[in-house]
Amino acid sequence: MRYLDPKNDLTFKKIFGEHPKLLISFLNALLPLEEGKLIKSITYVPGELVPQVPLMKNTIVDVRCTDQCNRQFIVEMQMNWTTSFMQRVLFNAAKAYVKQLDKGDKYELLHPVYALNLIDDVFSKTPDYYHHYRIVETGDPAGRIEGLEFVFVELPKFEAVSVSEKKLQILWLRFLTEINEKTEKVPIEMLSDPDIKKAVECLQESAFSKEELEYYERYWDRVRTERTLINETASKAMQKGREEGRKEGREEGRKEGREEERLIQQEKQYQKKLNLAIIMKKDGESFEKIIKYTELSKEEIEKL
């Protein structure tokens, strides 16, 4: 039995875009929903055109839905990361939040928007793979403004080291990170949950047509191409930064050299004045005459 990778555009949408029960389980497991506010039912919402992230035109996969409380959920699988992606996510969620109201509607009709972003890349320096953002009062994290919440999951950092009260979250993340074309045997723990078992069945290669499999491979080709472009762009930027740093270093070095030379010449001139003052003082010249020819002060001359 050969399985496909669930992170691909084709498989991700087939699992979570065609099976609402699986998406409900996934969202309840991954989102920080409060007790008593779990998702019970969903309605899919067509995706919208949003500003593209440079160099990442093909690697973003999204699924959108609303639940029984009219909360909106935007689920995105992102294969590559750039610094502008988070701004795109913010724009996308804010746009979904604002578009809830027609002209003249009351703000009380607005419902929360949750953006769940699964990143097959590393973007933070912390060891944590799960990042939850929301609008809070800086002096009191308990004080918050409802409306927008964001979750970013760095899949490469995830390791199923323990099974806690978030057991279903662990299983879904294992599903995303462990199942792929190299999988020969699915772990029994995944098959023990009916929803994840169903998701695994959706990944069986035999369930896809020849055209779908060709699309599947083309998607990976685009991902690899974009990843190469991103890496090359980053490499060029680093090289440019190093060159500019070396240039600035050379210029700074020249400035320091010129300043050091100026101080040396200044010291030599001062020493000449001191030597001249010593000779004139020995010859019995007056302080006024010595000051005139050396530009030294009376105090400096008296110390000689």
C-alpha cells in the first residue's frame, strides 16, 4: 500500500476540504478553543483572492469554513516561509473579519476569525513549534480584545515525545509529519482514532486518478522550484550584506587610520614646540617671546 503526503495541495484539500467531520476534528484539536466552545458543525466558504507573497505563488493551500456560532476558520498549509507571509495571514484574516458586515450593520454582529497556519518550514528561533497570537493588553495578558486569533505550527520542529491531554493534537500532527510516500506501515495509534483513520485512507494512492497523481507531482515540482528561488534570494541577500559590511568595514578602517595619523602628526608638532621652548628658556628668552613663537601657555612653559 502506497500513501501520498497530506501536505500536498491535492491531498490536503481532499481530506479537509471534502470531509467536514475530519476538518472539525482537526480544528478542535489544533485550535486553542475554550471549554464548551468546540466546533460542532461547519459550512465551507469559497476561498478569496488575496495578495500573493513574493516567490510563493503556488505553495499556499487553504480551506475556509464557518461553524454553528458563525466563527470563521481559515486553515492554510504553507510549504515555504518568507518574512512577508505573516503579514499576508494578518491581511487575509482581517479582510475576512471586516467583510462580515454590510454597510449600516452593527459591530455587535461581528464574529471571531481564527487563522490556523501549518508551516512546513522553520521561521522562529525558539524551540516551540506551536505559536498562538491574539490581541492582549501588554500589562495584563488576561485583558484581551476578541476578534482575531492566529496559530502558527512549525511542522519540522514537531516531535511526538509525549502524549498529554492534547492527545488528538499530537495524533493529527503526527499524521501530517509522518505519513508520506515512504510510509510502509501506519502507526496503530493513528488508526485507533476513526477520523484520523479515515484521513489515512484518503491518502491511499489507489484512491487517486492518473490525472490527480500527475497534478500531485507537478505541485511538488513547483514547491521545489519556489524553495530554490527563496534560498537563492536569501543567499544573494546574505552575500550582498557581507559585501556591504566589508565595504563599510574598509571605509571605517580608512577613517580610523586617517584619525590615527592626524593624532600622530599633532603629537609631533607639540613635541617640536616643547623642544623649542626648552631651548629658548635655556637662552634666557622672556615668557612673552617663548609664548609668541611656540603658542604654548605660560603654565606649560613653567613645567619645562
